[in-house]
Amino acid sequence: MTIRPDDRPRPGDPSRGAWTPGAAHPGRPPEPHEAPPHWLLFGTDAGRAVAEAGLSAVGRAILRAAPRGDGHPVVVLPGLGGGNSSTIVLRHTLRRLGYAVHGWSLGRNHGPTADVIEHVPALVRELADRYGRRVSIVGWSLGGIYAHAAARANLDRVRQVITLGSPIRMTHPAQTHAMGYYNLHAHRHVPEHLLPPSEVDQPPLPVPATSIFSRWDGIVSYRASMHPPYERHENIATVSSHFGLGQHPAVLWAVADRLAQREGTWQPFEPPTMLMPLFPPPPRADD
């Protein structure tokens, strides 16, 4: 895919009310609903993720009962600062359930570099053509923003998009605690006018889209992760940390459940009875 400048309004223009990671600061203070996660959640997120790794080991027996896959290709995209190693548990689980799972080959995710902007949509096209089937895209955190952009570039090749703690509806950079790391690598990023537009300013994605998020996420505000109401779009709340989203058994179950739906069919997610405590009712975006 070759990306060229165009005459669209630029992401980050305050008149748009939206913000894309990598765009200029919107030039206004955050509104109350754009506050970052509480500092206690931020400070404990990594530690909680370590505990969830142990929970994941216990959950392997439960995940043996997860819905099986139909062999279609699935791309898994890491979050900011992560690479293929960060998604090993998620990819191994999905591969064991019967999917043709692929990571990416770009090393550590430093943000929207030219390689990312070019490679991710091209990877989706290549896999769809190789397998002769539509591709599902799973994106963790910033990887979920890439997932949406790649899906929009390949609507005829994409089966569904699943995001994990992704700020897909971000309207201000204050909604994430990851901006320090992100800005550290800003010199690697493409110019602002080459960034995909914010999801806030796009029509709803016309393929099934699931946002799996946690009110206890210490990195990304859950409010920035929630889809507005739309056909075949849903929000699934869990009790995970941000860094634990790729290994938490509830998250793995939800991803497996969504991927297992037959192509062309869709039903809202219903957690199994044994995991109900791990799926609290989704909050309203203004809670």
C-alpha cells in the first residue's frame, strides 16, 4: 500500500474533537471524561499482570472447553513497546484452537512508523490471498488502532476486528499513560498527514468489531476503548490489567468465542457460567 497526502482535515484539529496517536496535541485541556486511569491502577498494572500470568496457567484447563476454530487466518498485532514475544500466549492459545495464526515481522512496536503503516494492511491482503479466506485481526492496545486501519483498507478481505484495551475512541492524549514512551520514539513516526484518521471521525466499521477492555486498565482509559452502539459492534468488559490482557483467561475465552462465530453470522457475547464473575457489565462511557 502506498500512502499519499490528501486534502482531508488533519487528525488533531481541535475543531474535529478527535485525536489520533501521533497527531499534534489538540491544543485544549482534557475534559473530565478524558482523564487517564487513576494513578493507583497505573502503578499496580504491571504487578497485577504478573499475578494474572499465574491465573492464566490455572485457566488453561478452562480454555480447553473454549469454542474451536475453523482454520481461518488470524493476525495478532502487539501493543506499544511490544513485539511478537508479548503475544505468545494469545497466539499459542488461538493456534491450539485451530486457527492459522500470524504475528507480525516488525520487531518492537515503536508507534506508527512507515513500516507499520505500509506492512500491516499489506499483511492482511497477503494472508487473505494465500488462504483464500477473510482474515480476522486481533490488536492489543495501539495494535488495535492498526487493526482498524488495516480493516478499513481491506474491507473485502477482513472477517472481523477484535481489540484489547485499545484507545480506538481516544479524543485526547491524556487518556493514556503511554505517551511518554510514545513520544520518545516520535522521531520514527510518519508525518501527521500520513496517519489514518481517528476512528471518532470515521463511519462505523462495516464488519463485526469487538472491544475487550477493563475498567481496571492502568494504562488506557476504558472510556477511550468503548464502541458506540452499532450493529455487530460490542464492548466486552473484563477485570484484567492492561499488561495482562493478552494472557488473562477471560480475555482469551472472549477472543476465542468471537473468532468461532461462523462467517456471516453474529450474536452478542454471552460468557459461560463458570467465568461470569470475570465479565462485569460494561460501564457507560460517561461513568
